[in-house]
Amino acid sequence: MLIPKDLTKKASVRLKQVKTESDFFKIRSEFLGKKSVIQKSFQALRKLPQSEKIKTAKKLNLIQSDLSLIFNNFANELRSTVNFQPIDISLPAFQEYGSAHPISKTIDKILAYFEHLNYQTFFGNEIETDWYNFGALNFPDDHPARQMHDTFYIDSKSKKGYLLRTHTSNTQIHSMLDQSAPIYMLSAGRVYRCDSDTTHLPMFTQIEGLAVDKDISFVDLKGIIIDFLQYFFDRKMDVRFRPSYFPFTEPSAEVDIKFGTSGWLEVLGCGMVHPNVLSTCQINPKLYSGFAFGLGVERLAMLYYGVKDIREFYASNLDFLNQV
Ligand code: FA5
């Protein structure tokens, strides 16, 4: 049997080409792994007569220990120069499991409140037509309210084409066209705007609520919002209904929650569904009325977890995520 020659020399030459940790392990397995020349030589020992077997095995053992020494020395050197840790596969497996993101937890908590009241939950389109995002919601083509909802238009040449929805209010239209009144609907999802600061994200989550039935009034809307906020924060909050304007509700309001000693943070927009919107969706506004609201999920999560910069939720910073 031939004793493999120059293996240690060849290994030293190959090790000079190591650039990454994985290069090192690849070369080590080439020279010492199951399919290496040295291991094949050990397997071939079986075929030798007893007298030769012992002599050859001694030589092979020497070569193998020289090779191990070369690789161990190389690993030690590498470890001291770069951040290099050979994996110890004998260590017990990592026992840390992931957990739900705080925004997912917040969504689940909000949905749980409304599902309990028998609201039907559904998920709408993030890519939407201009008509569902604006037109059917009573935004005339050149209305300045569109300005606050700047977004990506998929067909940049035509504002009539597809866009990334700027709010979840498109789901009001889908649900009113898909089913007849009475309707109690909730929908959660991502929306997109040209915004970014400590309280604004370019991509954020809204939860839309819609109730259409006979004799629904602003009192029902106000009652449910105040009760929901008390459930969400598990205590009575200072809540402010501030008159506002949305083309698709009349009257309209924004709801702020007091935080700290003097600040207010807006958490949702709401109002009574505009008769034009009901008519567009073939619901008779003389028979039915409705309320709708759009909650900012990250804003509620900010207040709940005491977060000062909304952008933290999406910075993928584990130190932050493990705290909330
Ligand atoms: C709307 O989007 C309306 N569609 C809400 C509505 C629904 C009104 C139904 C009436 C009836 P507004 O632009 O105010 O309204 O956004 C609603 C909420 O989303 C805000 O109160 C705020 O909590 C949150 N929000 C708005 N912009 C951002 C942003 N850039 N980043 C994070 N949260 C935001």
C-alpha cells in the first residue's frame, strides 16, 4: 500500500488560501474528513497482511496527527486575529425561541375586543385602485385632502391606475359593495404614505372599523371608542374628540389621548359615514346610517409600551424588542 506523500505540505499550501471561516472548515474536511486521503488509507489497512498492517498504521497515525496539529495551530492563529469561533457541535442547542412582534400583539389585542362584539374581520388589498382608495370615498379628483395621502402610484403616468393604499378605508367600500346592511366589519393591514419622523412612519398599520345599520348615531361611535380605549389600556384614559375633516365622514373627528403631563397623541380618525359614500355603495342613506373609524396601531403601541420614537418598532433592534 502506498503511504500518502506530502499531505502536510499540501495542507499548508491550501491553508494559505483561507479567507473565511467556511474556507477553513472546507479544507480541514478535505484533509481530515471521512472522504480524505488519510481516512481512505486507514480503510485500506484491512487488506494488508498483519505484519505490514502495524507498521503502516503507525506511519498513517503520524501523518494524521501532523495534519491535526497544522489545522489546530491555524485555527488558534485565526481566532486571535479575527472574530473566528469554530463551531462546537457538542454544545447543547440554543433554547431561545422567537416571540410575537409588539405590533402583532397589539393587532391581536384590538381584534379580540371587536370580535367579541361580533364584528367580522377581513383583510383588504394593499395594492388598490384610485377609485377604492379615493374616488368612492368622496375625494374629488383634485381635492386637496389627497395631498396628505401622497403614496406610490404603480402606473406613474396615470393617477387613475393602481397605488399603494394610504389608509384602510378602502375596505369600507369593498365590504359595503360585497354585502348588504347591516354590516359590522373590522379590517387590519399595512398602509403607505410619504411620512417619517418620531410619530410618523412611511409604512404603518391601521385597523378600520365600520358599522352600518338602522339608527346608528355619533353616540354609538363615541361610546364604543371610549370603551375600547379603556379596555386597551386597562384604565380610564383622558380622551379628546377633536373636530376634523374627512371627505368620507360627516361629521368627522380625530381622537387624541393624553400622555405625560401636557401632551396629546392622535390615535385615530372617525366619523359618521357620508351619505354620498353609502349611495355609491348602493345603501340607502335614508334607511341606514353608519360610523367608521381608522386606528393607528403603532400610535396605540407607542402609548401602551411608552415608546418615544415610533420608528423603533421597525429598526429590528433586539435590545428594544426584548424590552417591550
Ligand atoms: C385616516 O387615515 C382615515 N382613513 C381614518 C378614518 C377612518 C376616518 C374612517 C374616518 C372614518 P388619518 O390620516 O388621520 O385618517 O390616520 C388615522 C390614524 O393613523 C391617525 O390618527 C394616526 O394614529 C395614524 N397615522 C396617520 N399617519 C401615520 C403615520 N405616518 N405613521 C404612523 N401612524 C399614522
